[in-house]
Amino acid sequence: MVSSEPPDDLLSMRDIAPELPALLERAARLKAERQWGTRRPVLRGKNVGMIFEKPSTRTRVSFEVAVNDLGGHAIYLSSRDLQLGRGETIADTARVLSRYCDALVYRAFRHTDEVELARWATIPVINALDDLEHPCQTVADLLTMRERWRGRFVGHRVAWVGDGNNVLHSLLLGAAAVGLDVTAATPAKYEPNPEITRAALELAAASGAKLAFTSDPKEAAHGADALYTDVWVSMGEEAEQAAREAAFQGFQVNSELLGLAAQDAFVLHDLPAHRGQEITDEVLDGSRSAAWDQAENRLHAQKAILEYLVPTARHLAR
């Protein structure tokens, strides 16, 4: 069980790094309880506001189901539903929603807006994706790897093949916190944020994880226990599509690249996938794909996060 006092918010993987092993254990337990038909309504009477500036399938549905499974009520708020879209400040929105809700989930374009919402809110704020990080995704990713490796991260290595983006940022931080080795292969000029890299290396120094960076996908894939990729063009980057597609040639996760990995290696993708671009149908739909378990685990990871951050839920979950 998670033991230490929770942070006020989850804006970055750094906020929950010390408690990641316990959070993953709790997520695994919640997954088992759902399969057994056992659900504890620790959010009964609680309302969770969900502000989504970007559309979503997995994030929205998994959070709504997570809140419902825990006995609470999720309120979906797109940018069209709020006065934010008509110029009301984030600070004013935070002040008002804090008086109605017990937690806020925010899927934002800008990390600075995420920080601003948390600054003024008096309830927990959970980062459901922004341009810097995607921490909820990483908790689900680590849960998926934990299942495949029977609870052990040390001695395993995941190879990232693709963009040095928000998903990679959270993966580096999360992997470093639990002792998982990462080799990130990104094209030149698409490397991860240097500040995030420094923070991840500091966590890795404490855990013993090894983080490596290259521009060669084959080097990263060789002997890896898992291959992880993401889209080459994320939401908001459509104007860069042609340049990105040119830069990422050779970074496709296909049967040839998977053949360089360990014999029992599996493939991760946070979805949605641009089939035929960053990953082939053969690999994504193949027997070595863990993408569908990974998508399911968003639900269980987010239930553990909600339990941890909402004070009354955390008390009842003990």
C-alpha cells in the first residue's frame, strides 16, 4: 500500500516517483478486483471535473470508467463547454471548479497551463497529457511491463523508437524511478527535452537504471526486452507533418526491427497508431504486441492515481 503523504497534484512523473512501486502494486490489485467483480466505492459522493482541450479515446473513457468504478461522478468539460474558450482566466476557472469538484483531470495543450490550473486550484489536479509530459500513460506502461516481467524491472531494458516527445519524457522519469533501463532512439533535432533528461538521469543514479540515447533505431532495438513507439506527428504538430515524416524515415517498428530485440521481447504503443507509418499492422496486431493490454491498463492505473490523490478516497482504500 502507498505509505507516504501524497503530493497535492500529479503534473509530472517526478511528483509520484518515490511511490511508483506501491502505486503499481495497487493498480495491479485494482485490476484483479475488477476481474473478480469486487469494487470499493471510495469516491462515493465525489465529483471529478475533466477538462479536455484535446480530443481523446483512451484517456477520456478510462478516466470516466475509473471514476464510475470507484463510485464517483465524472464531469466531461471540453473547451467548448467552459468560459475558458471565451477568455475567462485559468485562475478564475480553477477557483470556481474547486468549489464544485473534488479533483480535476486536465488534458491540455501547454504544460504552463497545467501548472497554472494547479497553482490556483484547492483540489488535486491530474495531468492527463500536455506538451511536456503524459504521466498517467507511463503508469499504465509500467504496469504492463511489470505484468510481463513478473514484477521485476531491474535487468530489463525498453527501447524507445521515435519522437523525443511528452510520452518519452514521462517514460524516462518513470523508468528511472523504478530501475528500468531505457535506450531512446530519436532523429537529430527530435531529442527529448534536456531538462527532463537531466532529471531522469538524477533518478537513474539513485535507482541504478541505465539511460542511453542514440539516433540509431537498430542500436536501441538490439537485445531490448521491449520496443516502444509513438506517432511521428502529434496533435498540434500538423504543420510539421512533411518535415517530420522525412526525418523519421527508418524509425518504423516493423518485423525487421523487432527481430533485433530479445526473443521474448514485446511491443508497446500508447495509441492511436498511424498504421504503416511508425508501426506496421503485422507488428501491432501480432502475438508480440502488448498495446491492447497497455490500453486496458490505463483504467487500472488511473484508479490507483485517483485513490492516491483524493484524500478521502486514499483513506478509505487503506
